[in-house]
Amino acid sequence: MIPSVPESLLATDVVLPESSAPAPWRTKIDAAFWWHRASPDAAAQLPVELRALGTIPVTLVAFVRYRESPVGPYSEVFASPVLLRQWPVPPLHVPFIAVDSLASVHGGRVNWALPKAVASFTWGSSSIAASGDGWDVAATAQASTPKFPVAGGLKMTQLFDEGPRSAWVGLYGRARLGRVTVAASGPTLSSWLLPGRHPALIISDSTMNISAPR
């Protein structure tokens, strides 16, 4: 069983496809990434094995619209409560993630041990909302700069049956700095995915590549 917060438990009536595209994935995305100082409850959302590595109190959250992917277009919300204290790139760990594609649920769980659940999404011109079984996340984004080139990446560490494994998430494209105004509710989300205004990176027309875990 993939470790997750309650909001990312897969409902028993969800029937997944028998297969999906293997890693790595190359995708085209629009997204809003934001971050804030972690709440006192944030680190407790990680498995004990990962907490033992040490943590950095920064929470990272994102809404992502996949315009192209190996499993077709879909929407996603995910959150990493804290970063892991490893260098030179502190990894994020994702115990909460939800999408509106069953093929993506299967691929995320099999390829990367991501606890993808099923959610519905509503996209407006500057607003995004997702809702699942007993939880909701909503954000309104406001850009404050012109678009500029962006290139970089994140390391993601998930807990597989045999132990922790990491994948590299590389991104290049165009982005703007801005702010998001956030609301979240759920059994745990309300205690660590903090509401209010937060700094954000608003990404458009960009490529994101997710490697196979190692």
C-alpha cells in the first residue's frame, strides 16, 4: 500500500486500467506552483522512514493542467508538506495528489508510488478548484511580472515496497511570478495546506519531464 494522507486514499469502487504508459513521461503543461512555511503539523504527514531523514519546513503545492502526456490530457493537484533534508537538491515527498484521469492514477501509482486519487477540477481564467472524497482545494492566481524563460527541476522521493526511490522532474518553458489566494479543507489538508495569499510561479506552455525512479 502506498503511504498517503487520508485525502489521497483510493476509493474501493474505483476500477483502474490494467496498464498505463511506463516511465519516463514527457508532458506539456500549464501550472501554478506555490509555497509557504510549513505548519507545525506538516512533517507528521510523511512516513516515519522519510521523516527520519530530516525535514526542511517548506510546503510546496501545485495545480497542473497536462495538455499532452503519455496518457492524454488531464488535471492534477499535489502537495508536499515539507522538503527532505538531503543535498544538493532537497527532495519533495508527495503524500497528497489527485487527478481526473484513471490512466494517470494507474501510471502514478505503478511508476512512482504516487498515491493518486480521483478528483474533479474546475478551471477559470484565473481560478482553479479541485474536489474529491471529503476534501477541496481552490486557488486564484494573479501574475505580477511579464513572462520569462524558466528551466530547472525538482527531486521527488517516494516510498516503494523496497524503500525510498527518487525521480527527477525537469521543467523548461515560460513563467511569471505572482501570488495565489488559497482555500483548502479536508481531514488533514486544513492543518498543513495553509489558506491565504502565497508567492507563486505561474507556468504556461512548458515542457515537464518525469524520469523513472532510481
